[in-house]
Amino acid sequence: MSGRLEILRDYFPTAIYNGNELIFISEDSLVKLTEHFRGDLNEKDRVSIIRVRLHARNEHGEFEMYHYEDFQLKDVRDQAGEIEKFIQHAVGRNLKE
């Protein structure tokens, strides 16, 4: 598991980890968090980016991605807080319940 996703997994205890991403799922929405890196291969110069992908059910009942947003805050607590606010506004529910 990547370092930033591991920390976010602790921050969002209702998330499901499938080996590659953190997933929040409800009857109407699906949210996936993945980690990407920008910068050199040198670990101290790499910048961790968390991509949040939002999905909603389409007319066939399948989840379809409709928006994504990248979060590139250095402090993981700030990043987790901003991700939480973004998802809450997008899907209209609290992720920690």
C-alpha cells in the first residue's frame, strides 16, 4: 500500500481498500481515491497526488465516472480534510459514518 493511501485509510475508517485504491460506496454513489506521483523518481523530490474520482449510477444501474479532482497538498491532514469536504459536498453525505 502506498504511504499516503495508508494514512488516508486510517483517516477514513469506512473506506474499503482493494490493493490499489480506497473506495467509498453507497446505493447511489461510488468514490475512488488513488495515489499518483509527480516529479523525479527520487522519493524526497516526488509529490504525492491523490485523485478523487466520483461516480454515479447511470440509467442502466451501473456506476459511471462523472468528475475527478486531484489533491496535491503537502500536509496529509490538510489533504484529508479537503478531500473529505469535497466528497461530502459532491455526494451529500458524511464519509466517517
